Amino acid sequence: MAHLLHIDSSIQGDASVSRRLSARAAAAWRAAHPDGTVTYRDLGAHPLPHLDAAGGLASSIPPEQHTPEQAAAWARTREVVAEVKAADTVLLGLPLYNFGPPSSVKTWVDHLIAPGLSVDHETYTGLLGGREFIVLASRGGGYGPGTPREGWDHAEQWLPHGVSLTGLEPRFITAELTLARVRPAMAELVPLADESLAAAERAIDELWVPARV
């Protein structure tokens, strides 16, 4: 039976474009997999604890030597990795905050990289490859080729490298200029924003459409 892991990370609630896109993708996945099951994690509402001095070294210490804090951190890591391992498809809503990913997504990745669980101890081969990893990204401005802030989107640049040790390979569907309707200085960009959002929605709708023969 197909299984989906659906993750959101925006703190914007109903105003979030990345949540809107990930919800659309989850609905499309359910339509294509009517017998499938879904696990949902909301990093925006319930972020994982950052790795710290008390528990953050748990992955490099034998479990029988863990302190209580390290045991708790290792349990969270095992849970995060197990959610991905159980999924055939992973959806991640990824907004752009201050030109980078939300810290909650960075923390999720930090927990996800775990020798022996998601990365082979000896070869450092990723153990999570072979599943879909769809990233529904949103960014308030424009960061494409030729724009004044080309290359400033460090979320989309970073994530493929961040998860590379695990074998996951993200595919991005991105809507940009999402602030055009709420910032008067960007009003002239509203048509481009609408076009970008519509293109992202079309790409989502085509994700699990059966191939025509």
C-alpha cells in the first residue's frame, strides 16, 4: 500500500502559499492513490528541538552510553528517519525566510542525517533513496536569472546538498513573487505572481497523472 509523508514548515497558517501548494499536492496524491495512507508533520506548529550540546552528539555515541538527553534526541532522530523510510512519497512545503530555509527544516535535516539509520556506517551511502521527494517551495520575491537577487534563494540551493548523504533527491515546484498582492511596491508584479502560482499548480496537478500511451 502506498504511503505519503506530508510535511509543512510555514508559520503563516492559512496565509501560507507553501501550505496551499503542499495541500494541493497531497490531495492529488490521495486521488491517485485512493487506498494509500498519509503521515503528516507540521514543523511550523511543532518544530523539532535543535541539536544542542546536551543531546546533539547522540548519533556518534553508542545507545547504551547515552545520557537521558542523548537518548531523547536519538529517539527523535529514529522517529524522523522512520517516517521517511515508511513513505513512498515525501512532500515538503518550503517557504523562503530571510533568503534561507526555515530553521525548523534545517533541524529536520539535521535529525534525518543519522549514520546507521539513513546513511550506511561504512560506505556513507544514502539509505533513503528510491522514493519521491517533492518540494513545494514559495518565495516572496523574484530570484530567477537576470533578477537583482538572482542566487539569493539559499533554501532551494541548500536542500539538495543538505539531504544528499541520505540519498534523497528533491524535485522543486516553486511559486515566487508571493508578496506581490500584499506589498504596494510590488503591485506591478501581480500578473507575474499569478502566472508563477498557476504554473506551480499545473505542475502539481500533473505529478501523478497516468502516462498516455
